[in-house]
Amino acid sequence: MPIKSYLAHPHKDKKDELFKALSSIEQCEVIPAENKDLLILITDTQNNFEEDTLKEKLETITSLKLLAMVSGFNTPKNT
Amino acid sequence: MYTSVLTDRRSFIKRMALLSAMTAAATMFPGILFAEEQERGLPKNGNLDWKKAPCRFCGVGCGVLVGIENGKAVAVKGDPKSEVNKGLCCVKGYHSVIAMYGKDRLTKPLIKKNGKYVETSMKEALDLIASKMKETIKDYGKDAVSIYGSGQWTIPDGYVASKLFKGCIGTNNVEANARLCMASAVTGFMTSFGMDEPMGCYEDIDYADVFVLWGNNMAEMHPVLFSRMLDQRSKRNIKIIDLATRTTRTSKASDRSIIFEPQTDLAIANAICYEIIKNGWVNKSFVEKHCNFSKGLTNIGYGLEDKFKFKDKPEKITFEEYKKFLEDYTPEKVSKLSGVSVRDIKYMASYYGDPNKKVMSLWCMGVNQHTRGTWMNNLVYNIHLLTGKISEPGNSPFSLTGQPSACGTVREVGTLTHKLPKGVVMNKKHREIAAKIWDVPVENISPKPTYHTVEMFRALDRGDIKFMWIQVTNPMVTMPKLKRYRDAAKKEGRFIVVSDIYPTPTTDIADVILPSAMWIEREGMYGNSERRTQYFEQMVEPPGESMSDTWQLIEVAKRMGYEKQFYYKEETHIEEIYNEYIQFHKGKKHGMAPLEVLKEESGAIWPYVDGKSTQWRFNSKYDPATTKEGFDFYGKPDGRAVIWQRPYEPAAEVPDSDYPYWLNTGRVIEHWHTGSMTRRIPVLHKAMPYAYVELNPEDAKRMRIKTGDKVKLTTRRGEIIMPASVNERGIPAPMQVFVPFFDENMLINDITLDSFCPISKEPDYKKCAVKVEKV
């Protein structure tokens, strides 16, 4: 099921806070930029329900200013 | 959402998603670093040896550092010391070394015997090539043999090819695929300035206030330079204007996207000139001191017939005559023709006309692959010359290239039928210089050009050419109206040699296949779009019996009896060839940097004079070759550049009731040209696994076509079926479709048209008429 990648833009001075918030979510892998206020977020969910739940969780993160989707892939969860 | 073809490699997909995001981030935030991720995958505790090289892919010529471990290239990063890319690296460059290690790499020479390819030794293959060439020359004459190379040829590859064919054998049957992408830029420079290649450099990006992109999808085709522009936008108040026939990633990142009807860029450029004159924005002092006005022939044809000939007849005109000519190009008239609003035409003209704004124009295939490509190049220069915005930091008409050495090899070494390393074959003095340096009798060098690329393949079809050696290019994917030329190559009595690193549709037509050494498996130099020559050393061993294209040619030359001219030693031949070659360019106008400088630095920009690169030519502040204060366009005998009167003329084939759509072809960011290398890089191949046809969403809705549906495209040359793409990567204007050409399983060039610019002989891959149907 879906694997998606996003560019996550934090609110001003909230990059570390956003990193912690995203990292605490099981379906999220986060790679912060070293020198810019930006994080890459990779999400990996099992089904549509899990995807919708994740979306709701992301919407509650106050340090997140903008989430821009870069790619989305549907692939069976088999390996 | 894309449905992946992968079913068992979820982690691989995750990495692909990550790389897509990193690529997008790098485009939006130049210089962005993800250190942890960049280090991941590299050998732990390894002793990586980082060595510098210019990137193998596009014409930007980014400096990269290649990480070598245990004799294998294992990593790439942008070279922070490179003035070209300042440490940036695009998705193709970042993965470039993977292209060297594809599973089906050619490692042994193959000879076709009884319809099957049989492995042989390199010695036997080279013996056969030499004997076949000698036999063909004996039976049919020297003009029955030919070589077709590439803008991916290193400088030494192209140099020895030219020396062997033009100097020793005595035929001008030397062409290169840069004819298909850069020839109009060359003839544009030659007609406007009398000298090839841009007067400015990439540093112009750091000074310009406005960037006008003429049919140039830089976000995908020149992503590192586009990132440099976006970087400037984040620091200064600059504007990016995308003038194109299709909405692309570049359009979306620009400040203004202006869509025009195909071919009407000719009229738009004239309308901008009209506005400049009408509003009193002409830099009168500059024009009076440094420009002439000329006109040439009109209704010049499209080259569709075999043996098509054209010679322009330039005629000087006055400024008043030119002004009168432009009355046909008022914004109101041009708006009706082009679909561009009067407001947008005036908007662009106002930036060019504003004396306080520095303007950079950039273009590549949209302008060059055009049946009036030379004219289009002239017209962009007209705008810069009328306003005096040229040859100084930030004011720069800049023609970009698509291959790593289209400039360094094809244009500077001169691997085109009419060219010599210095000058042209038609010029007695130039032939004498070449004969002296090549150590051949001057009579050997024929004063008559033979075939440009399209005509060379037509000659193969007719049987005028019997032997063709193709190196480092894939014409059986790239030739327009491809089927004719594929059938030609298979005809009885033709002998084709192909040197390449992987099997391609071009190796399929070969009688002999030679495995070539790729990029850093050998030593060489490339020359990029800003006149920068860059050196790379051999870093790893080539696989099996693979051999550099340079040494293949030398071995054959020796076998043909030219030992005296091809005296080079195997261990030092690249240095010997380079030192011989740069004798052609001695002097202040084109002096090349010594090899030791190239080895030490990230390249040098010619003219290299008194130990310094020349960044801006023709301006006495920067260019030591000028002979007067201010500007000196010394390519022309009187030091004046030419403002050309060039009209709008329609395309060779326009949509009609039978074929109602425009067909445009081009590239995508993931793949480089025909994809023979990038399709062997798993992450790039999986990200863009096959070609597609982009449709305008309204057209698609009307025909009930959605993404993934099969669509049949039919032109007067044939038909092809491919999946639709709607509202995805790019969005064509209504009644237009776009197809990328990287996919050898869906050869779009089977149905394109082989019309070309009569002056440059460069084909127009951007415009022909097509019927579109849902299957």
C-alpha cells in the first residue's frame, strides 16, 4: 500500500520540534536537511484506513507549516 | 498516483520516494544538504579516493567528485570547488557511476556471421574494420566511407576521427549527433557574430535581473543551472519568464508562464524588437558603433527532398528598412498569430528595453530544433544587440547545450562535414594549417563538404555510402523519420560498425560491435556550454576487452597505413593528442589552457590567455583579444555584429483536418537522451519506466482518455500506440501532444518528420502534424 514522500516545511524556528513530532509516528521516516529549514518525510502505510489515520495525525502537528507531496507509490506490502 | 511495476522490493520503492524528494528539494533549495542520507550506502570504514571529473551527462558540465574503492566507482557528489555547479548535483549526475555497471554491458567485440553475433577478439574485429574500409574505398571511392560520432565524444575521440577521415583518407564524411541538437546554434553564432559559442558564461546568472527562457525546460533539462537561478531569486528580486509551447515544471517555478503557438516564436521575437524600437529603447550608440543590418533569402524550404541544397544570399540593409520590416510584427498582429497576449509581448519587451535591468536569454532545443533554427538564434541576438545587452556580466544571450562535449568536440574540434579544428574545409588557408599539423599533403583534405547528418543517412539509403562507423551515439532511436534510415542500414551491401557500451537499437543494425570504455574508464576531456574545457583521468579499468573510442580509431588508422600520423604511444596518447590539437587554436581568440592547468583546476574557459580564462568575449574590459575600446565583435572582419531581418514562416507540416494535432518530442529529467545509460540505473528506470503521450486535459476529457489509457498516434510516416498521461508531468496546450523519446520500446521518431533548417541542417523534432485516437 502507499509509500509517499513529502517536503515538510516547519514554522519559523520549529524545525527540531517538527522533527521530533514526525519521528514519533510509526509510519514516518524523517530526514532533516542539514542546512535549510526543510525535512523530507517518507510515509509507509498498510491500507487506506491507516493512511487516513496518519493524515489526521499529521494535521494536528502545530509545528508543521506545509506538507508538499513529491511522490506516491502503490506497492503490495510483501517484503 | 503511480502504480508501481515492482511487487517485491518495497524498501527499494521507499528509497526511490526519498530520492524523488531529495531531487525536488535540491531544485527548490540549491545547496541543500542531507548529509546522513548522502553518506548512507557508502562502504563503511572504506578508503574512498575522491577524484574530480566533469559529469558524463548533459552539456552543463558540472564538476563531480567520484568515489573510488577497490578499483570500482562507488559514489558521486557535486564538487564544491567547481565554478559550474558549486557542489550541486542533479539526480542523473548523482547516479552516474551506476550506469557503468549494468548487467548487459558489452565487454567483447561481436561480429555478425550468418545473421548471428559471434564473440571475437579485439584484434580480429579491428583487422576486419580496417580491411573493410580499405576495400570499400578501393571499390567505391573514399566518399563511400563515413563516421558518425557525437557530442559525447571526448575531445581526443573527435580529433583522431577528423584526422583519420579528413586528413588521411581524404573524405569529409564526418558528422556527429550534435547536428541534431546544436547546429542551429552554430549557424546562429556564425551569421550574427562570425564566431561560434556564447560570449558570456554561467556567472551571468549571478548578475542578471531577468531570465527569459525561450522554449527551454531548464528545471528538467538543466536542473543545476535552474537551481542557480532559483538560488538568485531567493537572494535578489529577479524574474524568470518561461516562454514555451507546453506547461512544464519550469513554467510552474517561473514568475510568468507564457504559452505560444508552435513556430510563432519567430514572430514574437520580431514583435519584441518592434516594441524596443517603437518605445525608443534602442541603445543607439551601441548599434551605431557595433552593428550592421542584413537580410537573407526567404521562403527557404524545409529540406524534405534528398540532395536538398540551400545557400543564403546576405544583403546589407539600413536601420530604416529593418524598422519598416518590423511593422508586420506589431504586438497586436503577433498576438493573433501566436496566441500570446499583447500585454505579455509588451511585458517581455519592457524588460529587454529597460536600461536598468540586466537580461539573460536562455535556450536549447526549442529554438535549435526548428526549421528556422538559425533565424531564431539570430532573432534572440537581435534583441540583445538592439539594446546593447550583451558581452557583459548579466547581459547575456546564452545558448545551452545538451551533451557533455557538443561544444568541446563537435564545435571546437570540428567533427562536422564542413569543419576543421580551425575553420572550414572550403578555406585554403585552413586546409593548409590542418595539413601541416596533421602531417598530411594538403591535397588530401577535400575542399568540398559532403553530407550533413540527415543527408548522410539518406546517402546510406541510396547506396552512396557503403560503410559507416557509429561511435557513442544511438541514431536508430534519434533520427527523425526513423524507419527510412533503419531500413537503409539493413540494406544489402552496407557495412556498419558500432562502438558503444550497451546493446541498443543501433547495435542491432551493426555488422561489427566494439565494446567501448566509458567516461572515467579512460582518460579524456569535455568542453561544456560556457567554453570550459575539463579534464578527467582514468579512474577504473574498463570491463573485458572494452577500449576507448580514441584508441579504437588509432588502431584502425595504423592498420590502414597511417602509422606516421598516428604515432601516439598508448600510455601518453591523450596528452600527445591534446598538445597537437591545441596548436590549431593558438592565439588570443581561442587559446586553450595547457593540460597541466586542466588537471589542476576544474576546467578553464577559452580563450585562455596569459594564464587566465576569458569569461566575457568581445568586451575590452574582459577580453584581451579585442583591438579597440568597448566592444569588438572580432569574428566579423569589420568588428560589427549583424542584426538580421528574418521573417516568420510556417512550419514544414502543420495540423489539418486529417492530422489535427501538433506533435512535440523531448526529454524528461530522469533519462538522458535515448536512455541507453539511465535506463540501466534502477532508480531512474523505475521512476520513469516507459514513454507516454501527454495530452491537454480538455482534449483528453473530450476524447474520454485518462492516464494509462492506450492512445494511437498517427502521422504521415506511420503510427504508434502508447499510454496517455493527463495532468501529470507536463501539460501541452490544447490540440498539442508531447512524447519523450528516451524509450527504445516506443520509438516516437518512427513517426516524426525529417524536415530541417536549410541553413543549419538541424531537424525539427518539435513540430509535425498528428492524429490522436483512443484505442
